[in-house]
Amino acid sequence: LPAPSGWTIVRIDTDNAHMTSGVFWRVATASEPASYTFTNASGDTTQQAVGAVMAYRGVDTVNPVEAADGSTDVTGTDTIVAPSVTTTRPGARLLSLIGAYGNDHGPATPPASMTERYEGTEVSELAVIEVLGEAADEVLAAVGASGPRSTSVPGADTSVAQSVALRPYTAEPYADLAWTPSTSPSVDGYIIERRIGAVLDATATVTPGNASSYTDGPLVTGTTYTYRVIATAGTWRSTPTTITFTPAAC
């Protein structure tokens, strides 16, 4: 599932049995076409597909995806669980995206806390086999782990579930830090230090060892901050990686 021109892939998940689900984003313009074409790269035109384009206001247009994760199931459960993701800004919008395969399954019932935005099915193979897609969302008032979201899809044989948190736009500046994670299996996390001049202003711990990003804020416009990222392995500490910047007014 390659990204069409102008779109960026968030993630692709497959249950290695029947379902592959792709999530993509783009910033809308003043003149959007009536539709977009997403192409199956395998060239197999006999496969079924469902999908939708959804638009949201109030999202950071530079780094719109706060967090994303996916899970799959091949046991035929009627409850499809989208995994928990962790957010760092209040007001993030959480999307629960479901793809299910089965014989005459559905309809889907979204998580109780969420609003369903889309549900569609494609029926083929003598009107027996169905592919179902469902999308629901909610605004998260607090930061941290969102917790999993469960969608009921009776009769599903295999499924893919994805969680995507959209980063809210804010006039207050934030620091979006990214680094290349350590390849050592001994590294268990990272310490993030925020300094103003020589004064240690705040610290945070990021796990696991393959983590590669952290968002900090809100910050004060015009104040110069220095961030240090330090890898940890038990009591061992790496040499810090340092960056200094001064957030400007929007």
C-alpha cells in the first residue's frame, strides 16, 4: 500500500492472513479533489478493499501524528482491540481504526467513549466474504497512556487494529526531540534533561531502549533552552547528546 503523491505513510499493518491496513496523512489545501486513488502495489485486482478520507481541524500541520501503534489478530475474536498509545500534549485526538475479514460479519460497534466516523464493507466471493473498515475518534483531555480501545465486530475471522493520536495545534511552543536509538540490547531507556543556562529546569525518562523521540512543553517564547539526551543501561550513563534552541513567537 504505497502512499499516493502528497501523502505520508503513518504505518502499515498486516495480519499475514487476509488483512493489510494502511494509515496516511496530508495537509488539506484550499482546493481538494473529489477523491484520491490508493493502489494495491501487488497488482492483484481481485482483492476487496474499503477505506475513507477523514479531515480534522485544530491539528499541528507540521508534525500531525503524536503517536501510532497497531495490533493484529488471527484467532477470530469478536472483540478487536486497538493498542494504547502515549501522548504528551493535552487535547490530542485519538483515532481507533479497524479492519476485519470474515463471513458475513459485523456491523461494528465502536468503543463506548468514541464517536464512529466511518464504517464500510465490501462483499465478494459469492456474497459471502466481507472486508469491513471502521473508524472512530475522541479527544483525550489528559496526557499519558491512552489505554486500549475495543471495537465489537461479530463474526470477524482475522483483523487489524490501529491507534493514531493526532497532535493538537497550540500557539505555545513545544520541543519535539528525535534521536537515533541505540542498537545495544543493554540500553533500557533515555534521560531527557532540560536546562535554562546552567540551571537544570526539568528531567524526564523515556523507555524502552529503542525509543527515538520525546515532546516537551509548553515552553516560554524567547527563552533559550538546552536539551541533553542520555542513554541508560542500569546505572550506566552515555555521553549526552545536546541541542540548544530559542522558541520564537508564532
